Amino acid sequence: MEVAYLSQFIDGQSVFMAVDAPGLEALIKPGDRRSLDDVYCEHILEGRLPELMANTADFPLAAGMPITRAVPIGAHMSVPVRLDDGSVYGMFCCLSPRPDKSLNDRDLRVMRVFADMAAGQISREAAAGREVQTKRARIEKIIAAREFSMVFQPIWDFRSQRPVGFETLCRFTQQPYRSPDKWFREAAEADCGVELELAVLKAALEAFQSLPDDVYLTFNASPEAIVCGELESLFKSAPLNRLVLEVTEHAPVSDYQELKMALAPLRGAGVKLAIDDAGAGYASLQHIIQLRPDIIKLDADLTRAVDCDPARRAMAAALISFARETDCTIIAEGIETEAELEILLMLGIARGQGYLLGRPANIASAGAMVAKSEMRKSA
């Protein structure tokens, strides 16, 4: 048969969602629509017309409808597409301008098989769409009600023996508790990941007034958030020379040129760029080569047990040497033991963060930590 299509019933119309009609695109194409009053669909669903008409002239109702002559329709088969909940999505149809007496129940059974296959896929897509809508509503509520808080983990300079910066981390207050990475992943799946990142960045920026002028803040930022065009206006009232954007190893970059162009005005104004989780995989090395960061942060998996693992120690030493050659600051993450710290100092690490040095805390505690380190130095 010359024409086959899948239709969906929307607001009293039959909308053609998928069409196979080679050479007849002027007659029917995806997106076209007809009133249900003008087509066979409702008559078939309500039993006034059969699903299989080898010759529409044999059925007075079909023969008398204007569409039969206008198309024309000589032979027609159509079966309903019923979703998992029993509702009718639309119809799966085939037609020919000429009668075809060879059409039989076997052909109709094949049509029903295809209709069932389409219904299964459509039902799955509809369920996935509903899940996305549910996730989006949940994330939008979190953003609107600001159901998250910011904590700050110190980045220590080992020469001056004081925190010189803080990494901003997000904690969500919704119950049951879920780790931040799961919330950000859900937001990305609901196509509102950038909106959540911007809301978190805005909250983190409020911390500046509580910190000394020589202390900086770092923010995790996805490539999508960086290229969205909102960061310049978000940062306009902040001291840009005290901002560091961290791009993680786990963030895929589809277009480095686009990302570099988005970063250029920010970096030109004083914002620094860090590559987080360096050494965790190939992507971080690509980020470093392509983006030429100001700061490289050693992944916690490299730092962990660096005192007793020669392979980790060799990789850390290589990255430290690379940073020195490219004039980058290097920061070791995840320092948890004195033995790890001792080896890192021996390798030439000047800055680090981790539970040994300070756990994430609220902004008041972060400011107090800086003040305490100053008092200790002056004493």
C-alpha cells in the first residue's frame, strides 16, 4: 500500500506523527493534521467502519465521506494504538488509492503487531517523559525554596600555614538524604542542571563579605553552565580576582573552542580556572592541555595512600612537575593522614585540602578558621 502513517489524537484532530509515503509528500507528511470529523478514525473505533476495507466503495459511510474522493482512498486498513493504560493514542494506518481485494485478515493481524510495537515504545517514552516532568518539578521547587545550603572546605597554603581559599560545596536539605552529585545528575536529566548550578553559585557568592580580602573561593562549574552566558552578569558585583571556576574531569566537553571562548572574558577579568580531579582519567589530561588552567587539583584517589603506593607517588610527581613547567598552582585534594601530607610536601606540593586539614563547614566557621590561623602565626 502506497501510504502508511502513525497518528496521534490531539484536541479533536488526527496529527500525523510518522509517515511513509514515498513520492507523495505533497499529499501527507509528518506534522499534518485533520479533524477527526473528516477521517475514518472515530468511525472505526466505534464500530461503524471495519478496520479492514479492501474496497472503500463497498462501505456507504466511507464512500460518502469527502476525504475518500479527495485523497483518493480505494483500500484502507487502520488499527488503534492502545497504550499500557488502555487509552487510545491514535491509529496505525495504511491506504492505497486503488481497491485491493487481496487484503485479508492475515494482513490485519500484521498491522496489529506493528500497532502493538508502536504502542509499547510510545508508552515507554510517555513514562520517561512523565518521570522527567516529576524530576523537573522537584528541582524547580528546590531552587525556588532554596532547599540547599553551602559549606566551605579550606585550601591550605603550607608555606604560610593558613587557609588561602575555600572550595564551596552544596548540601541539599530534602529528606531522605541524597548526595549532591545525585541531585545535580537528576537536574541534568530534567534539563535544568544549569539553572540549579546558577542558583548554587548565587548562594555561594554571598559568602564573600564574611571572608578576608586575600582569601579566594572556588566553585564547581559544568561546561554547560560556563557557556550559557549567565556567569558574567552573575559575577559582576563580585571581586573577580578571588573567584576560581573548577571544571571536573567527569564533565565531558563537546566543544573546547566554544568553552574557551566563553571563559576568555571571565579569565581576562581576573577569574581563574582550575581543573578538578586531575589524574582520575584521560579527560582531565585533555582539559589541562586544551584549557591551560591556572590551577590543577590532584584527584583524591591519587593522594590516598600516596605514602605507600609507588605508582600513585610517581603519577603525583609527574603532575607536580608538569604544573611547575606550565606555571600552574597545584593543589592536592583528599589529604587524610599525616603520612600522606609528609610525602606530598616532600614531592613539592605547596597547597592542599582534605579532612586532615579541615572538613567542610559553614561560612562563619570558615572565617573563624582563617582568624585562628592568623592568631597562631602572630603568637
